[in-house]
Amino acid sequence: MNAIAIKHNNEIIDLQTAKEKGFEGEQILLDNSAESLEVLRHSTAHLMAQAIKSLYPDAKFFVGPVVKEGFYYDFKTEATIGEADLKAIEKEMLSIAKKKQEIEKYEISMAEAKEKFKNDHLKLAVMSRIPSDRVSIYKQGDFEDLCRGPHLPNVGLIRNFKLTKIAGAYLGGDAKNEMLTRIYGIAFADKEALKAHLDMIAEAEKRDHRKIGAEMKLFTFREEVGAGFPIWLPAGGRLRSRLEQLLFKAHRKRGYEPVRGPEMLRSDLWKVSGHYQNYGENMYFTNIDELEFGVKPMNCVGHIKVYEEELHSYRDLPLKYFEYGVVHRHEMTGALHGLFRVREFTQDDAHIFCTVDQIEEQIMEVMDFVDKIMTTFAFDYKIMISTKPEKAVGDAQVWEKAEAALKAAMEANNLPYTIDEGGGAFYGPKIDIKITDAIGREWQCGTVQLDNNLPARFELEYNGENNDKIQPVMIHRAILGSFERFIGILTEHYAGEFPMFIAPTQVAIVPVAESHKDYAKELSDKLIDIGADSEIYARNDSLNKRIRTAEKTRVPMIVVIGDEEIANRSVAIRDRRTREQYNMSEEDFLSLIKTKINEVNF
């Protein structure tokens, strides 16, 4: 197999550039590795643009990058393009690919480029973002575009692709600018990988938490309430409550104390913390008694105020506070997506105040907590250390020490990790937990952040062994990330078939006739006494319809009650998880449910 590019000094270089500049390096072959797919998908984006230009000659193009979902291109045309037109574009792409046109690169000065594209306002917009005085252009057949590359040697190598969706996108992502058309696509090195990906997408659509959430009546969104503000329905409320109760017990066992800070604090505090200057565009503000208040986007400042309430000795540390903290963040309307991206959410937030010598121990205890939760829900997970971003507060040496401490803790305990350069919070580096769900998708979930900046800004201290004043280290920690996002992920992970211990309804009780309702209510009350939730399906419908309705809510167990069950003090069970039907005494049934809902211990 011939190379499609090389890796030179950790940079992917196309073959033409490597030859012209005499670069040598590791060969990148056409396969499904991350580096190969980056080159392939970048070139497929240009092939798509070439096909669009062929079908819609007036089309002008903005940018066409490789993204996590594959690739996309933003463009403008007077024609109206919809989902139905994607097939025609794909057909034209295949037609062009068969010609095996070479992909060539050339460079010109910025002045020449501006003259060349003087009648193309989108190209001029692209060039306004390029700091260099020279630009590179990639050309294939009669199509060319500004691009850094790298690209394949020729379009004939592009065979296995699919255009996945069409959307609108503001020029440069700014809602003040004009709207462009954006087409997304995916490409792989072979048809087997493409088919597996498309099968995954189809399965993901079936598992969409918004669809399942509506079917199970977990949550809803109402236009008159506001975009990005979920309303939790009774079943969703029960699901959340179960998750909260499990975590509460787990926190208390690990020495965390429950606290609660206000949802609004004076803006003076947000200025001290740095949120006002570095995160203010994502916050909501209001005025009370002529004073400005900020609705909290994070819980850390409230917990700092708890720490300040008393004088502390080194003997008191570590101090661990946790809160199910409701926070608000001003997300762009276009970014909102079910429970995954909302404007109000609840974090399973905690802050640990400790000495420098306690950092490694505390981080490893958190990572053990992470492991127990993720393995309980059958998630695989990866660890990523995110370093100092461009927009950050604090001394560079403090950042370096904090980053080194996180790496040392992972290495000392043989925990593999990767680095996300520049991905840290503005006040400190962090560990990000990325989980993989049942169909292979990766999600950003919990985070552990090491922070020396906020303790310095608020002048926090404790008394050392020699009665000297020492600044504590602050560890920010949220394992789920937020209940909203985590429940959305769980819903899709399990396709709504939640394990018994967190299912919003453990048992559906279906009385055969009116005369059986009293026993149904008696059984429901006994289930509540042992900590289980049930629903009685006694509407004026046929027995079969009521059973089907219960099945649609994905309840783990359906219990049917008739004359025989009342006479024998028993239940007729339909187990959705095992797909079995059997009878059991009431006593044994209650014992079974009690065991199942208490089988998990974080």
C-alpha cells in the first residue's frame, strides 16, 4: 500500500510538500487510523465542494474542516438545497473521483490571493483570519480553494463516504453574520468501516434520549418556559432522585459534607474569582437594591465561603464539601441539544481543600470513586489531562506545578492518560473523564480540576504545624458532570432499559379488573416501604393494552393481579430484562425487589 502523506516533526505533511521541501518522516498509509482519516476526510470535503460547484455553479465556499463528526463545508448558493439533494451530490462526487484527478498545491502572496478572489466575499472573509503574508491553495481539476492541507495525492483514493446531514450555519459562527448552508459528511478507508459507522448512526437515532425521554415521560421542554430549560416529569424526577440518593450515600462514606450555596452572588465576588472577566459572557446578571448580582455558573465561590466560615488547622485537612448545585450558563440557541446542552443544569459538584502533600492521595481517591461509578454503569472510560488555555489567570509557575502534580498522580498509580493541550479551565489544569457507551460513542463526562488560583485570590489559609499561615490547594470535582447530561447519556447507553436500581419505575402493577385495584394499591404501598417505585395501570382499557402501555415505558417488571393472585397473596410477573414470565409469592417478590434495588453500592 502506498503512502498518502508523511509525519514530519509531529506534523502531517502531504506528499507534494514533502517532496518539494525534502522532508522525510513516518509514512501514513490509507487506513482507518486517526492521522490517515484526517487526510482522507479533508480531501473528501474538497471533493464534496467540487461536486457542489459542478451542480450549483454560483456556489461560493467559506471553510471545510475535519471535525469529530467527519467533515463539513460551509457555502452559499442561490439554489435551495435540502436533504433530498444529498444523493445527487454524492453521485457527482463518485463521478469526479473516477477521473482520478491529481490534487495539487501552490502558494501565492496574500496580495495576489486577495486580487484573485476579489469578487468572492467568503474567500476574503477566510483570508481576514489568516495572519500569514502567503497562502496555500489546493487544486483538483477545475476546483480550487484556500487551504492549509494536507490532502491526498489524488481524488481517486476517495471511495467510501456518505453525506449525513444539511444545516444552516452563520458565517464564522457569529449570529450577526449571514446564514450559510453547511453539509456534513463522513469518510473511511474501506466500505466495512463506513457500514459499521452508518449502522452505529442508525442505532444512535433509535436511542436518541429526546425520543426515549418523551416515550418514557421523563422530561419535556416548553417554548413558553424558554429554550434550554428542561422540565422534569414525575418519572424523570424519580430517576434523578435515585441517582442523587446513591451518590449522597457514597459521598458521605468518603467523608464529604453536604453544603449549599446561593444561586446568586454579588458580582464583586465573581470579579475576585475571575469569572466576571473570563467567563462573564456565559453568565446571567441582575440588579438587586442597586447592586449587581451574578447567577452562578459554577459552585466553587459558594464553597469557598463555607471554608472561610471557620479558622482551619492542617489537622482539619482535607475538607470535602459537596452539593447538587443548580447552575446557569448562557449557551447559544443553536448549541442547545436535549439534555446534552442546556442553560440550567445541576452538577454533582464537590470541592476538596487540602495540603500540597495530600494532592496525590485525594486525586486517587476521586479516581477510585470515578471507577466505581463508571464500571457500575458498564462504561469504559479514558483519562485526559487538560493543560493551560490561552485565556487563563494565575502565575505560569503555579500552572506548571499543578499540571506536574496531576501527571505525577496518574503515573505513580499506573493510570494511562493523554494530554489535551490548552483544554484546561481558566483557573487551573484538569483531568477530564471520557466515557464510551454501549454503541461505541465517546462522551465528555466528569472532571477533576486542580486550583491554586482561587485560594490565592480569596486569600484562603490554614495554620501549619508551626502555626504559620499556609494557602490550601483546592480541587474541583464533578464525576457525572451534570445530572442532565449524564441522564441523557445513560438513556442512550441503555436505550431506556435502565437497571432496576435506578429505573424511574421498578414495577408496573396491572390489575385485571376493578375488584383487583385494592390489592394493587396495597402492593404499591409495600413497594414504597422498601424504597421501590411502582405505577398502577388501571385505566379503562383492555388488559392487553394496559400491559403494552407499561412495556412502552420500559419498566423492568410488570405484575398482573387477578383473582388467583389475591387468593394466594402472590403476583404474576413479566420480567422485561430476562423476557420470562413466572409466579411468586408476595413475600418473595418484595424480597427480590429489595435485593435488586440495593445491589449497587458506589
